Amino acid sequence: MTTENPGIRRPDESPAPRLSFPRQSARTQRFTLGAPRAFTVAPDGSRVVFLRSPSETDRTHQLWVLDLADGMGERLAADPGLLLGGVPERLSARERTRRERSREGGAGIVGYATDAAVELAAFALSGRLFTAELRAGTARELPARGPVIDPRPSPDGLHVAYVAGGALRVTGADGVGDRALAEPESGHTGTVTYGLAEHVAAESMARHRGFWWSPDSTRLLVARVDDSPVQRWWIADPAHPDREPAKVAYPAAGTANADVRLFILGLDGSRTEVVWDRVRFPYLGRVHWSADGAPLLLVQSRDQRSQLYLAVNPGDGTTRMVHAEEDADWLELFPGVPCWSPSGKLVRIVDEGGARVLAWGERPLTGAQLHVRAVLDVTEEDILVSASAGEAAADPEIGEIHVYRVNELGVERLSREPGVHSAVRAGGVTVLVSASLERPGASVQVLRGGKRIATVASHAQRPGLTPRVTLTEGGTRRIPCAVLLPTDYKAADGPLPVLLDPYGGPHGQRVQRAQHVFLTSQWFADQGFAVVVADGRGTPGRSPAWEKSIRNDLTLTLDDQVEALHALAATGAYPLDLDRVAIRGWSYGGYLAGMAALRRPDVFHAAVVGAPVTDLRLYDTHYEERYLGDPARTPQTYRHNSLVWDDGLVEAAEPHRPMLIAHGLADDNVVVAHSLRLSSALLAEGRPHEVLPLPGVTHMMGREDVAENLLLHQVRFLKRSLGLA
């Protein structure tokens, strides 16, 4: 057999065609393939575990170990190709849904969990259970009931718990003794699961887990989810009429949620229900169980204006209130909290005095200078947090996110370079992941005592373009903005048609000091546009008041897009042609684009409306009710904020503006009914528009060919609609 190096061509061969940016971006999953991620540091600081695919276009992630103690460097701990014998991966329906909720587009080992010593890792491949001995560098399959979901070793490394068929099961790390600790009761198969997060927890609370080991490895906290009260929707594939539609439980605003309970299950077969007022506080937002204190729950009321921190007695399941919070608007859920400090104090993030601060017990450790976003690690000496500059900061850094050490003595910033940073820490070792405007991708440094001792290699592809971006502020509200011009633009070229490219809503910060954020925006700029990205009210990273000002009125997010655009144009610093303005967006950005075309045609002349939420009653309970309340009690609020209602378009000004509506037909998050209702209402009023159905596509837009050609189609539509050559 003869093999050839594809990187070397014979003299008679022509060079391989250069991929377009849209195809390159789609094939590399927006230049993330080959980049390391999902870091875990051993508590003794001897090694770092992470995931990485072998190349810039290979979706299959492998498990890697970076040895620090002996200087051996990186080594492969588990290779899915070898473990599966080259057989293509097959996913169960539940696993596909779980990945959709977590926006996971990779393949292979997309997630793993370790024991407390970070010596044993567990993961699932094709619904089969595998473990890897991280010191020895060996991996093997364990016999298990399948399809396996979310396997997690016990802290002592002697057992592995996992979910299969709606049951929570445990097996020995040696593969012996597999058994169910809890399984759906008779008559509840298909509606009850143990150990999985329900839809709103995974989609809107960022809680993707459903079970937690006790520190002594003898028991588990396990969520029991009964979704029988939830209404059923049908997701059909019109491109394949021979296939039966998928039935999904979707808790739309104002309708019933799943019934969520919590049980303490012992390896000895014991079963104790955890008791709290589930009528007043039905949402299980966070669960924490460590050796530093009793099991800790954060439960929320349905309107999310009240929440309790509860300590659980593992013996009898009773709970006691540790802390209570209320807010006139809503209470956010944050990564890494609540948790206990080693001294037994409650660590939380709270909105206090107009700022988002870190609290240790009843004492705030930060003030209005910082806007705390997440807790990364807690030790007796300090707390590691992710934060951006607060509104009281003397010199706010537009789009920057840094890592800080916080304790009673003060605050110290660990990340120095301007940019966007995150970190993982244990055993005196910190893995610092940093992105900036000056270079593509992200760098990964391993620090000990503040000094770099290693780096983690990235195989990610370098984009074929470099964003020409200016970060600034627009309007009296100082709206964070980014302005991008064509790579070869010269002042003599004159004004450019404008494309607004926002997300523009809750939990979506687009203006960040990181190059990768603006790659697609720069590609649009290079097609002849001045691209503006604005983070108005409702977007994260600035202040609680900024985020919560949209309570009951999401249309303010459109007002801020208009204010930012006009303020930037008024400066004269940017070549913005306000007679040719378009907007594009996906998800909330699609909603914003649709609203722009319908309600502000005096400003916007064309819109690309991607996967929009158009009738807000059709989105999930936890998300929509947080901002707009119960639609049964506030129907006019829902109507005012929606694009369509039972009687057609809610508000549509003149003149008509061209709209391209694109939606994945397999989307089970923002269902295609949103776009179909919008199209029907537009047609009823004689408003020309285009609809682009995407068969087999979900909310993530995972298909390479669709992702590429959708971008190309958008450019053609925008140029045609704005009268450009």
C-alpha cells in the first residue's frame, strides 16, 4: 500500500483551492476545533486534564493530560477512534438533546468527569461507558446498560454513576456490580427520569447536571424529573414526510413546568427525599455538595424574585434556610455559586448597592469597582473570580473580562493583558485562558505562584482575515460598541452601507476585546459594509441596573441599537451611510432584526431575521417569565413585546422593508412556528418577504454546507435589498 502526504503536491498537480471564509469558519466550527478546552487541575498540582481535537477540522475530541511534576509534557489519555475501533459514533436521542441544550457541536469525548484526586476520568462514547486511568495513561470500556449519559466517578474513584433509560445507575470502577439506584416507576417510563436536568434547567438556568456525589462517596443527590405535566409539541421534518414527528415536552411561558424533586440515594439502597417548599420555590437552580459543609441548594420562586439558600440534612432530608434573597425585578443565577468556603461561610454573588458583588458570609468583599460574573475557585486564602469593570471604575475597559484574586485584604488582578480571560485553579496551579484583539484564538498558560511553567498547545486554524475593529461607546448611555470597516477601506472611498450585527439581549455580550468574536462581522465588512455591533440595555457585563432595565419592555433593546447607530454617525469618525442601513441576527438577534424592520423602517432598510422568537408566549417559562411575568396576568406586556399576535402583526410601520427569514426546521428551542407565524402575518398584510427553511437544522446551525451558504445568501440578499452592486 502506498500513502501520500496530502501536504506535498507533485509538479503536475494544481494547488488545492483556497476555502472561502464561510466554508473555513463552518469546517473549523468557527475556528474552535483543535483548541484545548474543559480543563481540570489535579488537587496536588501535578497535572492538567483537558479536551482537544487532533486538528483544525477534526470534530472528534480526545482526552489529554499535561504532566507538570515530571516535566513529561502532554500525553494522550483516551482516543475515541481507538476505543470505538474506528466505528462511527452513534448518539441516542437524549444525548443529542443534551448536547443541543449545552450548545455542544463537537464529537468524540465532549465531556468528562473525574474523581477527587483527578486520577480517574469517566466519559461516554456512542452511549457506551469508558474510564481512563490518568496516571497510567490507559483507557477501557466498562460493561454498562446503555445508552450511557453523563457518567461521573465517585470522589474516591471506586464507583461510576451514570444515567441510562431514565434510571440513575452505579457500577464499580472495575466494571463489576452495575445496578440501578433509582429508575422510573411503573407507568412513568418516558415521563420520569433520574439524574438528568429538565429543559428549562439546561436551556435557561445553565444547570446541565442532575446528580451529585457526596464527598465521602457513599451517597448521591439525584434529581427526579417528571415532565408529564408539560405540554407536548411535535417537531416534524417536512423534508422527510415518511418520518414520524418527534414529540417533545416544551414548557412554554405560562404553562406547566416539569415536577422536580431531589432524593438522597445511598449505595446501600437507602432513599430519602429532600424536603423544601416546592410550591413556592419550584425551580432547583443550583446544587453544591463539598466537604466544607452540608449539601447546599439554591431554589427559586417561579417569578424568580425570591430565592432561598438551603442546607440539607443528609440523614433525614430536611432543610434549613441559610440565606434568603428578594429582588423587585429578578434574581440571576451565576456560575460557581453558591458554595461553602473551607471555613464554612456561604459564598455567593449578589446585587447590592447598585453593583454585582462577591459576598463571603454576610460580608461583601468587592464593591462597585468590579462587576463580578462567576466564582472560579474558593480556598481559605482567597476566592478566584471572573469580573469586568463596574460602573464606578475610574477607567472602564470596554469589552474586557479579567480574573481576580479576592480576600479580606483586597482585590488583585491576575490577568494582565487587555482582553478576555478565564481560569481554572487547584493545587496552587492556575490555567489561564486568554483572548485578545491582537491575535487569533486563545492562549493557554499554566501558572504556579504567578509564574508561567507551561503552555497548552492549540491546533486551531488561523483565520484568513484579521478584524479591523474599533471599540468605543455610543450615545448618552455610553452603549458599548464595535465598529468594523473593510480591510482595504480608505477614507477617500466615502460612506459605506451599514450593517448592524447584534445579539443585543440577555446573556449575550458581543462587544468583547477578543478577535474571534468579530471574525464573521469582519467578513461582512469585507463585502463592503461598515459593521456596527452594539450591546445595549439588557446585555450582561456592566451593572445590574443595565441588565434589569428591560423588565417588561424588551423593545428598549431596539431603541439602544438606534441610539448607538445615530450617535456613532454623529461623531463623524466613521463612514456610515444612514440611507442604507441593514440589520442581521440569530435567536434574540433575529427577534431584534425583525422588530427593527417592522417598527423602525425609518432607520432600517433591510433585515436578516434568523431563528427569531416572534410570539413570546411560545418560548420557555424560566426565560420569558423572568422578563415579562405570567402571560395570563400580563397579556398586554407579552403582546407589546411580540412581533406577532393572534390577530397578526403587533406593530408594522411604513414603508415595507425587505426581510429574509431563516429558520431550522429541527429547532426544538426556538421552534419554527415562530417564523411561520411571522411569515403568515406578513403575507396577510401584503408585505413581501423571503423565507428560507433549513431542513434538519437545529438552533445551533451545525451543518457545514448550510452554515457556509447561509452567510453567502445573506450577503446577496443584503446587497440586493440595499441596491448595491
